[in-house]
Amino acid sequence: MVKKLSLAVAVVAALAALLWAVRSPGALADTAGAWQAYRTGKYAPAAKELAALAETGDANAQFYLGTLYSDGKAVKRDYRKAMEWYGKAAAKGHGDAEFTLGFLYLSGAGEGAGAVPADTQLAAKWLKAAAGKGNVAAQSALATIYGEGYGVTRDSTESLRWAEAAAGRGDAAAQYEMGRLKTQSLAVESWGEAYTWFRLAEKQSYPGANESRLVVAKQLDPKTVAEAERRADMFVPRK
């Protein structure tokens, strides 16, 4: 049986995407100066400026202030305060804040008074909001949540919906999930497609993709494998 995607791996992939987004200067808008100060180690002035901007209702500043509380460098780490500011930004439709809320609710974060408990219902809510805006990491996480029934009712249709969206844009976790979903069918065509998706995930060194591809290959004739390999070689991620 094809090995199922580990939620822990999906979370790590989502975290990597989150860290890239947080450190990307293209999303800073009016908070550019404060965030640049933070990145260069000027934590105190950065925290002061971001806090002032956040209080005026600036969604970008609210998001980055949440990040400060999550990182725990400029201020004492406090995930509850982080969630508060992420929530304010998300309420304004800030896509990165929506994704971050969903990510943190997915597995919970921290310990003690400042901890945030896991809440998969809220995770799904905010991840859907971000996924609807085209956030690939959110789409991939939803594919896994619904595909494995993690805290929600297992729904292959919903999993396929989000997996297709993210896999087509090159997300390795979603490509793996697509492969797993395709093996649920008895049709040879579906298993050929599963081979292609596992091969694409394998090219990105996704855990378990190689062994899953080899399991599928044993069920296919050489012609079908060759065609599946051709599709993988011709794959170009959508923008």
C-alpha cells in the first residue's frame, strides 16, 4: 500500500513557505522601514514602530507585529499575542495572516500561558481563506487535512480540489497527495497518473515519493510507465 503523506512533513513544508513569505520584502508596503530595521537586528526600534503602525489599523504592520511575537526576538515570545495581531490582520483579508493563523491552529504552538492550542476547525477556516487567495502552502495543507481526515471529516473530493490547485503549481506535498488520491482508483489510467505525480514529488526529494512510485510501477506495464515518465518530464508548473 502506498505510504500516506505525513502531516508533520506537510507542516514543515508549510513552515518553510511561511518563513519565505515573512522575509520577502515585496509584501511590506508602509512597514518597509520597520521591517528592514528588524531584519538588521534593530529589534527595539522595529517593535516600537510596528506597534504604532499596527494600532492605526495597518494590516501589514499587524501581521509583522504578530511575527515579532511569534519569533520572540524583538519582544518576549507570546503566541497568544501573535495570534491576536494575526487575527486583526486576517480580519482585513490579509492573506499571509490568514495562512499563518491556519498554520498555527493546525498543530498548536508554545507552552504555558502564551500557548495556542491546536484547533483543526479554525485551521481549516483560515487555510481556506488563504487558499482562496491562491496561497499554495494553504492549498497543499488543506489537501492533506481532508485527505487524511485530520480533525475534519475525510473528504476525497475536497482533498482532490486543493491538491490539484497546489500540485499544478509545483508544490511537492500536493503532488504526493495527488499520487495517493489517484491510487484509490482501480483504473490503470489513474495509477499511471499517480506514477507521474509521485515522480514529480520525487524530483523535489519529497519523503516517501520514491518508494511510492516504485510500488505503483510494479502494477503498470512498461508502456504506461514510459508515458507517465514523459508527462513528468514535460510538466511545467502553472503561475
